[in-house]
Amino acid sequence: MIIDNHGREIDYLRLAVTDRCNLRCFYCMPEDGIQFLKKDALLSYEELLRLIQLLSLEGISKIRITGGEPFLRKDLISFLTLLSQIDGIHKIAITTNGTITLRFLDALLQLGIRSFNLSIDSIDKERFTHITRRDSFDEVWACFQEMAEHPEIDLKLNCVVMADQNIGDIIPMVLLAEDKDISIRFIEEMPFNGDGSFNKETHWNYIKILQHIESHFGKAIKLEDPKNSTSLNYTIKDFKGSFGIIPAYTRSFCGSCNRLRLTPQGTIKTCLYDDGVFNIRDIMRAGASDAEIVAAVQEACAHRSKDGFEAEAKRKFNPLVSESMATIGG
Ligand code: SAM
Ligand code: SF4
């Protein structure tokens, strides 16, 4: 078992399998000048499987596959097939931008993968194109419609709320849950955009997002939040689905955080807001034994920051705004 220095059990790994992406959401990465990692800088699938096998023996039971855009990494389905065969891994979830996901859906369902977070920041084609700087709305919308047709899929839509960009989408997006059993999750924008700018003054925090929704629908009905949930969950009277608000920048959920993050190049992060605790790829490639690998992860978790504010204050190298979320995985 991995228990951190604040008594929190860590059972969830968020795995960014690539830093590459076919969109350029402006809150996540700059449009040009990105130095993508070379293939040998990435943890190989063999290295990942060895690591996850070891961590599963320590109680890691849930994996989220993210990126960059995870489906851009070659042979992802072969990797997921082997991953799904690891005994202790009970749940595999995927966060995707939906641009090319549909072509893999049958294979994913056959592997028993049912949990999808689909990122869509606007349901207005023009706004979507402006935010993502790419013309992929039709593909993403088709992905949403197809996934929503599958009752076995646990579908969540991720929408980053950005002042002066997609506020007009909030109400229409909540309405998507009126006759569909899905959850629309509104995420506070965080400063990880890789281009050095972030305006705190105009920021939409979770309170403002909820007030905006309630000003249209009246009082929302609070739902019980699942254990370790980062979202505050609600529904509207007579709606089939629900909506959630993720105080990602306010950081009010840190007390129950059960996550570990692994970047594509092998950096272990024990908090979204830290700048990396150590590089596990390097110790694996230097010949670390299984016991040494596990000990290194345990050691990192034994010195975990209490919350995202402490992790941010302890950053040694970079300000938040210089980091791109595509290398962290959300
Ligand atoms: N490409 C995939 C996608 O977009 O779903 C997976 C990776 S993406 C980095 C994971 C999640 O992080 C997405 O839902 C995205 O909206 C969110 N994200 C990225 N940058 C963010 C930021 N600066 N603030 C809040 N959420 C962000
Ligand atoms: Fe790509 Fe996802 Fe970042 Fe958008 S949020 S640029 S889709 S990695």
C-alpha cells in the first residue's frame, strides 16, 4: 500500500502517454515552437508495464490514460490490451479530445474500458475552432454523439471555463444532460498554458460558475460526491444526467487526493502543482531493481505536499505558466 505523509492512500495513477497533440487549445499549449519529445525520451510500453505491474502490487488499482492526445501514440490499443491484463488494475479510464477516438471505440469497449472523459470546451463550432486553433469540431461532436448512444459508457464531458471565451456555452452544455445520462464537468482554468500568461482578475472560479448556472436553472440539486472526487456534483430537477464543477485552481479538494502522475518522459509528480519529484525512467534505465523502483515511489509519497499551494510554493525551477498541461495530462 502507498500511504503518504498526510495519511492519504494513493491508489490512482494518471499516465500521460504522449506530449503530442493534434489540437492547440490555447489554455494548454502554445500554437508554435513546441519542442516535442523524441521517441527514446518517452517511457516505452515495456517500461510502463513493468512499472505499473510493480505499482499494482502496492495498491495502485486505477489508471487514467491521458496526454497530450493519447490516441496519437502508436499502438496504444496493444498497450491497453496488456495493461488490462494486469491483475491489480481494476479500472482503466481515458481522457481524450475525441478527434480520432471513434475509430478505436469498439476495441476499447472489448477491453472493458467504459470510462471516458471527452474534452469539449464549446458546442459552437466557431468558438471551438477559436479555442482549439484547429478545425476538428465535427469529429469531436460525432464522437460525443456516438459515445452518448452507449448506455454502458460512463461519459463525462470536460469543459474548461474561460472568461470572454466560452461563458455562453455553460448553459447549453448543462442542457446536454437533460435527456442524456452523462456528466458535464466545468473545470476552473489553471495557469498551465506553456506561454507565460494568466489573468487572475478575470478568472471564473467554481462559485462564479455555480452562480451562473443557478441564475438560469434555479437552485441546483447537490449530489453525493464519489470518494476522492475532484468535482462538486449537481443535477437539475428532472434531468437524466448531472453536472460537476472542478475547483482545479481553487484547490479545495486536496485533502482527499489519491493520485500520482507520470509524465511521458517519466517524471513522477505527487501533485499537479509540483514541478516533478524525480524521474523514474532514468533510474529504471540505470538498472534499478524492482525493489528500488518501488522504494523510490514510496519515498516520493512520504514527502508529499499537503496541498497544491504548498506544492506550488516549493517549485524549484519553473513558474506554472511555463509548463504545458499536455506534458502533465490534466
Ligand atoms: N488531449 C486530451 C484532452 O484534451 O482531453 C487529454 C489531455 S488534456 C491535457 C487533459 C485535460 O486537461 C483536458 O480536459 C483539458 O481540458 C484539461 N486542461 C488542459 N489545460 C488546462 C488548463 N490550463 N486548465 C484547466 N484544465 C486544463
Ligand atoms: Fe491537446 Fe488536450 Fe491540450 Fe487540447 S487540452 S491541446 S486537446 S492536450
